Amino acid sequence: MKIKKAVVVLCTAIAFAPLLATATPSAPDAYLYIGWPNDGEVIPAGRPIRVWFGLRNMGIAPKGVAFPNTGHHHLLIDTDLPPAGQEISSDRQHLHFGAGETETVIELPPGKHTLQLLLGDERHIPHVPPLVSKKITITVR
């Protein structure tokens, strides 16, 4: 039984070795958060929603700039976290802020919505370990 476990661990390590070799580390004490809106916020329909982002113990750098302990924001709307080690999609549910922006204005239809931040490196790939904010829920009505 111990040999089987050792083989599984070794195979897993070999499979993920290329990812870990090129992964951008996150600072161990870094903290990513959505400053506004707050979790549970009710927002009037038909109005733009200003969302601002916060990051502690790391810095912001635009896409393409590889500098230690930096990255840029990605806002995830009504979706789960993307797979680790892969480039973050760019679509209506995965908004990129590659110029180093720390806030945005979005419009959402009436209903409940989730928002979450994910920090990406210069290649739009999540850091290791991933630096994510708490997923918040807002209601537009």
C-alpha cells in the first residue's frame, strides 16, 4: 500500500513539475479583497456599479511586466475560479485589468450576482498559491 501511495505522489509531482517551475509565487502574507460593493449589498437596477479592488503586501504591475511580488486584477462575475496554472479567460465573466487598474464600473441585470477577484501574473496566470478574494454576493433590483 505504501508503494502505491509513493507512486501516486511521484506521478503527481512529475505531472505538475513544469507548472511549478514556471509558476509565479504569491507573497505568503498577501491579501486580496473587494473594497466595494460589500457582501450582501443591494444596488438599484439601471445604475452603473463602481467596484474597487484592494491588495495588501503585494504590488500591482501591468500585464507583461514581470516584477517580484506583483500582479494585476481579474474580476470574476457569476463564475467559479478558473483552473490553476492556466491563463485566465477574457470574457464577460472574466474581466482583465492588465493596465494596473484598481477599480471599474460594471452594469449587471437585475438579480443576484457574485463577484470575486483573482490576481494574475504578467501572463494572466494565477500565482501559486492563488491569491483570491472572498466571493461576495450582491443583488441588483
